Amino acid sequence: MRTPIVLTRGTWPHRAVLLALAALAVLALLWASGLAQFRVSQLTSVFIYAIAISGLNLATGYTGLLSIGHSAFFGLGAYTTGVLVMRYNLDPLSTVVPAVLLCFVIGFVIGLPALRIRGLYLALVTLAVGVAFPELVRRFESLTGGARGLVIRRRLLNPPPWSGFGAGERAEWLFWLSAVTLGAVLVLVHLLVRSRAGLAMVATRDNEIAAAASGVRVAAVKTTVFGLSGAVTGLAGCLFAMYLAALSPDGSFTLLKSIEFITGLVIGGAATRLGPLVGAFAVVYIPYLTASLNPANVSQGQLSGVLFGVVLILIIFLMPDGIVGGLSRLSGRLVQVHTPTPASEENTHEASPLPGGRGDRDLTARGVQ
């Protein structure tokens, strides 16, 4: 059997590989930005969904807090931006900070029940939040537009002068804004997961009793992570409001959106860095691609749902860790990344798969002692 190539973190070969991957990503974005406006808009929605799924990944993937109500954070971020732009004439970008902070606070509060309950019982609590959000939007009709929805005037969403984009290049502006935001979110998630706080998150997910015995403040980890998860998903909601410019409680903020996020997380790979991006591509493009395969006597929604279910079942059977997790295990046979350790611990750590893979889940409570 062929011996895999081992790269040591922090060395020049490892950095060269990372720089090459980053350069390829930038070149891919430059190529994609020159596509037709419809394709650019599709990719923008992929980036926005990937940000939302990254938020869900923090809670469900890395900390083990199952949430079925993240559509509420998505909608809260979107409506905060919409209301501040339409009712208070604020610049769209200036609404991001208050929207993210509000989602963090709400997420922190919703995370409090996680101190006493877990698993399906916590999922039911988040389910109630997801069900309640559209009703609350309808209740405050004077502020949110109620069931009629909230339409943001296009001229209020024009690119800022400093961006270099003109009024007719809103699609390109949102493409790059979403891409840069997604890149920043993925980097921050990577840094968080590799920190002591990330080890505490994984330890809490794997065994709360062992984590507490190792000195992890489980209560603080759960509530803070749920707040961060809500904040990241709310950030995606802000971008979604700028992208769609028309918000409706019965449109994009129902439980179906939460199911899309969970599906994307499962397909891409929970507790992986790049899983949210791969999952976002799946939930956006599979329904679109299946539309061209419809027989004359089958509706688009029926076939799309059937094929989406078939793909999900196949991935669960063939790649239980998701697409990124499965590919990471395969790539680990060829290339492995080794984290340097002190000489006294040299023999206690094994090389891990490439960044973004399922190796994220191999962390144990040992790292937080």
C-alpha cells in the first residue's frame, strides 16, 4: 500500500499548498463573476446559503445542539435589515452589525433550555421557535408588512460608491460581497474550531460529563455557541434581504428553510469546514437541474423532491460523513497534514486529514485538559 505524503503544519510546503488552493479559489471566483447575470445570481444564493449552514454547523455539527429552527435566525436577520432600510433609511451595510447582535442575543436566550435538555427535546424547542417566527412577523404588520410582505426599493440597495460598482451592477456587487463574507466566515470558523474554545465545543458534543470533569464550562459553551450560530445565520439573512429585496413570512422563512439548511449540512458533511459550501451547492442546484428532466405528466416540484430524496439517501448510505467527510477520508490515503507537537507528546498524535475534512470530529476531550 502506498505511503501517504505527510505535510507538517506551518512549514513552507504546507503553506505553499494552502496558497495554491487560495489562488485557485480566487481564479474560480473571477471566472464565475463573468458569467451571465442569472448564473451569478445563482452563485450568490449558494454563498448566502453556505453562510447560513455554517452557522447551523457550529451548533449542530461541532457542539451537538440539534436545531430545527434556524430559519427564524435567517428571517430575523433579513427582516432587521429590511425594516432598518425601509423604515429608518439606513444604509444596507450599516444594518449588518445590529442584525447580527440581535440574532446573537436571541440565540443566546434560545440556547438557555440547552442547559437542561438535549437531543430531540431541544430540537422541539427550536422547532417551536421556527414555527412562531412567521406568526410574529404577521402580528407586527405595521413594522414588518405582515402577510403582505416587505419590499425593499431597489434604489436603496445600489452598490456604495466606494465599491467601484455602478447602479446597474447590483448582481456583481452582491456576488463579491457574499463571496468575501463567506470566505471570512469559513476562516473564522476554522480558527474557532482549532482553538481551545473549539476543543471545548467538540468535547461537549462527544461527552458532557467528561468535558465538565476536564474543566470545560459546559453551560457557557452551549449558550455562547448557540448565540454565535444564530448570529452567523442572521448575517446570511441580512445578505438575503439585499439579494431578494422582497421578504414574506410565508416565503423563505418557514420550517422548509430549516429543513433545507439541515439537508445541506448532512449532504456536505457536519463538523467539516467546507461541508456547508458543498451542501449549499446541493440545495440550490439539484432542484434547478432536475427541472430539465421532467416528463410531461410530472410536475417540477414532484420530481425535484423525489430526486433530492434519492440523492440524500444515497449519500447517507455511501458517505455517512457527508461528501466532504467522505472525500477527506479518501484524500487522507494520499496526503495527510501533521500538527507539530512537543517532543514529549510526539508519539501521542497521528496525522490528520486535509483541512475541511472529517478529521475535525476526531478531536477528544484530551485536548482541553
